Amino acid sequence: MPSDHSSVPIRTRLVEFLRAELEKKNRKVPDLETASLFNSGLLDSLVAVRLVLFIEQGFGITKALNVSNLSSIDTIEEIEQRIKEAGGQ
Amino acid sequence: MVSNALEGVNEFSSALWQDIEACLARTVKSGGPRIAVFDADGTLWDDDAGEAFFLWQIANCGFQFPSDPWVYYHEWKKRDPHGAYGWLAQISKGIPIDTVRGWAETCFASHSPWPVFGSIRRLVERLQQAGFEIYIVTASVKWAVEPAARHLLGIPANRVLGIETEIVDGRVTDRVLAPITYRQGKADALLRATSGVKPVFAAGNTLGDIALLETAVDFKLMIQSQSAIVPAHAGLAADEKRLREHGRPLGWRLHAFRS
């Protein structure tokens, strides 16, 4: 859990989390920072639920994130933007 | 069974296994009923099967939802968890139950690996070897949990007790069946299914499982799936902490998959 290293940039923590999730699926994505995560089928809704939990716990967000449309959080940049909009740090 | 164990978490200690074996020996010696019960999400596996199925349905089923169904559900859950849990079953109103079960199978199959806790799977296998009837009682939609229960743990659908609605002419309705399997409803649902026979063993991970764990006559196992260092505001971690705060003074056993 990332709560003890909140000084680490959001993107770094996201990449770390997503790499770990991809490792569970035996997938290595060299261009992860620009990759399509959900639209490409790289990640699924089970990971999305874990991602939401990770974001809520790790970035101090108390309001439910809008993840109904996974296509709208398809890249790390989009997820990072969503976290910032929700006041995450 | 599919081999699909989660890696990178703390497994049961030998001391815990010894205590479980001692419980099994006592049960066999007593000749009493052999029933064990588990909560599902966060106890059997490291995820939420009901919410994953909900997200899958949002993406794949073409339902008419509020503009942001995920936020709608979570905000509702904060105010009224019973209602929100029921809604996740009600959204399939009018759909043949066989179709919904087929969706759940497809959803399960598309999620690989399913993050079942390895020690839990070994425990379930050990209990099955010892002749236990094993139940799952979950606040998730029953249909969402059935595939993982069957494929990963060999637990049939009739031993999965969860949120469901009345089925009329083979179709899902919006009439949620009582009891709602959350808090006291979990214990009520279990004891109705077992005709009042209490389980020997119960495991759960949040305060929503307290009543379920209290039904166990011998072994009450608290599961900690989330790290204890996450912030206090965090919903699941906070709910797990509340269970530990309740159970520790009562001598309930604890296993932390994450410290």
C-alpha cells in the first residue's frame, strides 16, 4: 500500500501498481505509460476494482471515483488526471 | 479445479494450521455436524466479485443506468448499504436468470488470474477432505460469486448465499429476497440454509461479518486482506480494522494476508 510514501509522484505509484497487476497476468508492457489499458483488453474490470481501492487508499480520496466508463481511464495519464481532479495527492 | 493462487501475500503460519487441525480433530471426535462458512470478497479472494461483475455489466450489457452508475452505487452504499447491495441484483430485472448466470461465467472467465488466496484454497480443500459442508455467505450478488466458488473452490451454487431477487418465469425481478446477506442477514441466511445448525468454523474480513463469525461454535477466523498502514478514511481497510477491534478482545484468531 502506498500510503507511507505519499511524497512519491502519483504517476510513479500508478506505474508501480499497474506493473504489479500486469505481472500477475504474466504480461510485460514496455510502453506502459502510453499503453491502452482497458480498451486493449490488457486489464479487466477485476483489476479496475482493485485500482479504485488502490487510488482511494493511496491518494487520500474519499469520494467515489467515476470509473463507470473504463474507456475514459484507459491510460495512465487519464487515471492520473482523474486522481488530481478528485484532489488526490 | 483451476490453479489460480494469488502470490505475494502472507500465507497461514504453521501455528494457525495446527490450531485448525486441532479444531478438525475436535469436530471429528465430537461426531457433530461439519459445517464451515466463509465470507467471499476479501476473505476467499483479494477482490470484490460483485463489483467486478457490476463493472463488467456496465460495459457489456447495455443497461439503462444513471449517468455514472459506479459513483451512484458507491454514494448509495455509504448511506444505505442494504439498498445498494440489492440494487446490484435488481439491475438485471427482466433478464432470464440463465442469461445472467451466463454473463457471470463470461465475466469470471475474462478475469485471469482470479486472485484467490492460496492458504484459503488449501483450507477449503482440507475442510472438504474432512467431510465439511462449506458455505459462502456474501453481500455480493449471488450470481456473481457462483462461478469463482465452483471453479476455484469446488463449492456448488446452492451453497453460495448472497444477494438475489425473486425469479419469476425464469426471469430476474426487482424483488430482493430476504434476508439481505449483510451483517445480521449473513447469519440469518446461513442458519436458514443449515436449518439452524451452527457452523464449526467461520471466516470473514469486515465488520459486516461479525454476526456471521459469531455463529461459529469453535473457530472464528478474522482475515486482514488490506495493509494495516492504509489511512483511516479508507473504507475497506477501516471496515477490516473494526472487525479486528471487535474480535481481538474475544480471542478470535487473525490472519493478515498483508501486514
